[in-house]
Amino acid sequence: MQNFEAEIRRDQPALPPIKLAKDESRRLSSLANSTMDLFPRVAQFLARELDRATVAEENDLCGVVRMGSKVTYRDDRGASREIVLVYPHEANIALSRISILTPVGAALIGLSVGQRIAFETPDKRIRGLTVLAVSESEGNDRSDRA
């Protein structure tokens, strides 16, 4: 089994380095663990992303996709989208507020402008996206995050 997994990893492009704040990493790790039974694929993907992330200081996260960030990205079909990355209870597709517990949301966390990542969709297709812009969403106050 390990050889098979190693073979799969060799065929996939290297994952881009990602950064997270310590408190955000801890909260997202709890979320991934608590939703493993409900959303196993995306929770496992999120957990893997959190495991490989570098924990950084708040002042070293400018331009990094975080919870509450407004993100513009281009998908592998060439379409650009602008979303706000949010916790599940804040998600609202009509307002382009995308949950971290979606494949796109889990793929975006910790990326910076110019980085590209591949992820698996619910129908098991591999898709990719490239981050074009990152900013804090209007009214986003990180001081209440712990």
C-alpha cells in the first residue's frame, strides 16, 4: 500500500508551501477532526494540509489565504472567481462565502498569490486552482479569533 501511495505522489506536482497562524491552525484542526465522520474526504484533505503547513507569526501572513480572506482565484478551466473563505456556519454560496469544508476551501487555505494547487472534487476528478489576489474581507476582525 505504501508503494502505491508513493507512486501516486510521484505523478502529482509538488504541493506548494503554505502558512497558517497558530490559533487558526488549532481551530481548523479541531474542525477537521470533528467532521471526519460527516465529510471524510474533505476533512482528511484539510487535515493533511494543516499537517504540512508552516506555523507563522501574524505579521508574516500578509497576502496569505486565511479564514475570512477575500480570494480571487483562477480554476484550471480559466474561469476566475472571487470568494470569501469562511467557517461552515458562515457559508452562503449566493454571497460567494465558501466553507473551509469544501474541496476548494480546503485547497485555498494557507496559499499565497501565484501559488497553484490540485485537489479532488466530490466526483473524484482532479482540479486545480491558482491564487490571483488575497485581501481581508470587509468587516473581518481577527482579534476575536482564538
